[in-house]
Amino acid sequence: MTPHPSSSVQQAREALAGRLREIRRDAGITGRELAVRLRWSDSKVSRIGNAKTPPSDADIRAWCRACGADGQAPDLIEANRQSADAHVQWRRFQRGGLRHVQASTESLYQRTRLFRVYVSDVIPGFLQTQGYATALLTSIADFRGTPDDVSEAVKVRMRRNAVLDNAAHRFSFVLEESVLRHRLSTVETMAAQLGHLLTVMDLQNVAVGVIPFTAQRTIWPMPTFTIFDDTRVHADTLDAASTLTQPNQVDLYAAAFERLSRGAVRGAAARSLVTSALTSLG
């Protein structure tokens, strides 16, 4: 059962409160001593430390400063902001239909200069044909019981994906070979999709790597994620779409992308894997 969105917010707040308590304890001071240093009431320190009251950015900075841990404030502030609005439950987000989901990222796509995309399940949205996108979004709408606005959602996705043709934007894709083999639509649609992928691989601002089934892994296959420049990560799961902006989170995903990239083949070897998947369609 999908957890209620408020439970995710509370869990994030509790995690943040736990980190603040650890900072205080590491500094060797009691809650009462912290209150004195900050000129706060004892109850305010207790409420923040026990996740009863969400702290403001200024509260976090003051808490860290009083404990001699100024360097930890930026990550904690990002975590505090995420607890309220970054972890978006798919069920709630998609009530307005799939078209809304697609349109919500258009401005982000326009301002991003470097996209790093790892996929382990389906062809990346950037690289999808109209037929493939229609089949995929239809299956999503059917599974989730969202409003049937697939045709409009596909139009928005195709318009959004025009960013691929703008040389001011650079793209680095890493695909698991299984992505090429999953048949999510008819043979004809899959053939057109794989043919389109071969065409896109010729673009100067696009780099596509494929991790072969036979590759010796140094890191495991993981859920799909996208890194926007060096500031933001979208990581999707079945029940949620997480937007991650804490520097340490972005760095972690960047490190994972780099490690995954090392296992990918490119150029002629990557094209050969795509061609092989195309040929196997029969």
C-alpha cells in the first residue's frame, strides 16, 4: 500500500531532527545549554529536536553555529526544504493527468545545460518516438487509473523533447542493454524506436553508452535517475518521484553515474547492441 504523502514528510522531518540532535551531542552540550547559547526557550529546542516543529533556515544555521558545525548547515537546510515539497507522491501528482506531469518539467529542461541520464527500465523520455511514448504512457495511465489524456501527454513530451535538437544542451545517456530488449509495444513500434535511437546517436551533443549483459559489473543496476547540471536529481520509484537537491545527494548520484558510465560501451560497439536488439525483433 502506498504511504500517505504526509507520512513521507514526517519521516523526513524526523531524520532532520535526528541529525540536529547528533550535532548537539557531538558538540558535548545539553538541550538546556543550547537554548541558553541561542537565547531560545527550552521548549523550542525540544520541539525542533523531536520533530514537533519544523525549523526555519535561520534556526538551522543558528543551531549549527552554536554547535561549531557551520559546514553542515547547507545540507540540512536543503533537507528541510525537501521534507515539505521535494518528495512528490505519484498518485497525488498524477491526479491532474499525465499531460500535467509532462508539462511540469518543460522550464527545467530549457534551463538545464548538461543532462546525465541513467535508465534500467525503458527508453529515456528524451529519446522516445511518438509511438513508443504512446504505448508506455497508455500502460502507465491504465495501471495507475489516471485520467485518459495520453494523446495530450505525448504531444507535450514530443514538444519538450525538442530540447534535444538545441546544441546549447548536452546529453549523456547510459542504458542497460535490457532497455533495448524490453518489448513495451508492437514489433513495428519497437523497430521504429530502436531505429530512432540509432539516428539520435549521431547527434553531436548526444552521447549514448550501453552497458552490455556481459559486462563485468563494478556497480549494480539501479532505478532510473536524471541529473540536471550539478544541482538537481530526479529519481523515480513505483510510488514516488523524488527531487533531490542536497549537495551530498547530487554528488552521490554523480558518482554513481560516473561508475555506471565506465561499464558502458560507446560508438560502434553501442550501435552494434542496438542493431542486434533490432534484428531480434524478427
